[in-house]
Amino acid sequence: MKVNRDQFFQTVRRMRKHLVRDQVDAWRGMIRLLRGQGQHGKQIEIQASTGDVEWSERIDVEFGSGDYYGPKDKVNTPPDKDHTLARVGCEALYRALKDRFDSATDIDLVVEGAYLKLTSPKDTRWQKPVLLPREPTQLQAVTERCVAIAPMSLHALLSQVAFTRSVDETRPHLTSVELAQTPSELRATATDGHRLATATLKNGALKPWTILLPPAAINSLLAALRESGDATVELAVGATALTVEGSAFAVFATAVSGDFPPWRQICPREGEGTRMVFGTDGETQSLRDAIAHATKVAKVNNVGINGIFTFDRGRLTIQVVDSGDLSRVLDTVETEVAEPTRDFEVPLLKTCFNLSYWQDALDSIPREHAITIQYDRELDPVAIYAGNATHVIMPCRL
């Protein structure tokens, strides 16, 4: 079969980028070439595998006589059950396409014994074929079909919580994102033990399920969904795996085993406690400006990123302090807010927070959303509500 070198190379380069970015050994990372399926009779599918995540795209091909190109072909004899053409090292294939073939040329792909043979008779630099060793592979099937979903909606859902994941690989549950389907909505939740973010997306799925997605799966999904031009993509879930598939990509992920932390136990109930409501215009911007200014002052003075927050019924005051000497106040910023929804008198609350957690939370909230801050007692978490997302931030001891 014949493929265009540039299209083939760009696809392999994207896959290589994801293998490297997800901290997988690119020299050992494998990609898998599959013969075209019936609904894609003029394409082959290319899959990259990181062990627990798979990424796939399709490229156009020109089949020759004797090439099998899908179950609906009435002329040729079907190959083995999984239609595998070859499985080769991603880095080896990337280097071969980059260094051994001119751009804007065609490449013939032929499987010969234990090798994938690449040739291009019209290539001006290299006349000898490139032989890449093959290895067998197995794919884990996803059996339970779930929902069709808009790619940008799923991207927004995951990006609203992904930044709160832990980077400590010794705590795998905290590096993951919990994706859960209820009868009426899809919910994503992540936490690193100091802060938490959860967001929902309304849909009409019927069967509830929950799955823990590893970091590599989240990174690949965000990249694939961001670049997708589809109106909808299909999200399929099995007992231990998830697949998101569009017209030109598919990301397969094996779930992290175990239980997600019981985050609902520390998440304040909406409406309980004192609420500070910021609108969608100047009030929201004043909150963003106050947090951004306080964070900048802390970083410029290299004193850590702690701030003492003082909440009252109509004002939020932030004092940037030296982490080694809390009595040393470097700057003070404040922002006026609307009156809280509760009418009874609430004492002032003064507590310390990591400013970067607030900055990350506000950066993830679209500017057109109103923001509500809910607080109660010292050392209790503070909740930030905006649109379909909830952010919970744990305080520090003064």
C-alpha cells in the first residue's frame, strides 16, 4: 500500500510528541499500523501505545492489488482477526521518515516476515529500502458503549479540574482524574490533597459508571479534543478501560485500580456558611486583579506564596506576608463584593492560603461566569463556585 510521506510523518511526529511528553521511553514506545476498516476503506489506522494509553489517527492510503482493506472487501481474503499490519518502534519509524525520505513523496509499505519494509522508488536521496522490526500486540476491548459528546465540552470539563492533580507519583490516585457518570450528568474530579476541583456536564446517559484516568490519558485526551474538528465524539467505557473516538483519532486508556479519595466528605455543601457573591463584570475582575497582584508581590519578593485572607460580609482583604515571618506584611490588597446571602451576623474570618491555588482556580473559570466564595470557620476549606465547577481550597495554619 502507498502512503504520502508528509501526512505519515506528521502523524507519527504527533504520536512521538505524546509518548515523550507523557514520560514514556520513546525509544521503546511502540506504534501500531492497522489495515483499513470497512467504514474507512481508503485509510489505515495508526495507534501509539504507552502501556495504559493508546492514541490513534487515520491517514489516507492507496491500496494495491492483493492489499486487504477491510471486512467489506469482497475480493481479497481477510487477514488475522485484529487486522494488524505491523507494530514498530515509534522512534525508529520517526527517524526513518525524517532522515531517509524526501518530503512530498510517496512511500510503499510492505510487511515482509518480521519486518515492515518502507521504500520510495522516486526518493532522490536513498534508494535502499528501510526495514523496521515488527512485534506482536494485543488491544484490550472496551465493551460498554456510553455517550456521544461534543469534544470541546469534554475538553472544558477535564481542563477545569486537571490542574489540581498531584505530581507525586507515589500517590497514583491523586495523580488521576475521577470521571463519573450519573443518571443526568458527567462529573470530573481531581485533588492533590490540598485543593480540589470538580465540574459537571449535563447529558442523558442511562447507566452510571466511574473510572480513574491516569495522567498520560488526561494529557492525551486534552490534546486530542483540543484539535478535534468533530461535532461529537464517542465516549465508551468498559470495566477497566475508556476510549474516546472521533473521526480521525482515538485515545484508549486503562483505568487506575483502586478507589478515589472520599472527596465529598470535605467538600462544603453549597449554601451552608457565609457567601460572598461576585458578579460577571467589574466585581469578578476586581477579585482576579487582587489575587493576581498578591501573587505577583509574593513572587517578586521571593517570600513564598502565602497570603492572609480576611473575610467579612462585604470585603475580602489579602495581606501578602513573609513565609518565615508572618508579622512582616509586604502588601495589602482588598476587593469589595456584594453582600452575602445569609442575613445573620458572622464573625470575621482570618486565615492563610496558598495564593497560587487561588490563582489556578480563577484562571480555570471563564470570565463571563459569576463567582461565589463560601466560607465558614477557621481551618475549614473555602469553596469557590462558578458555573458548573466547584473549587475547594484548604487553608494553612497561621
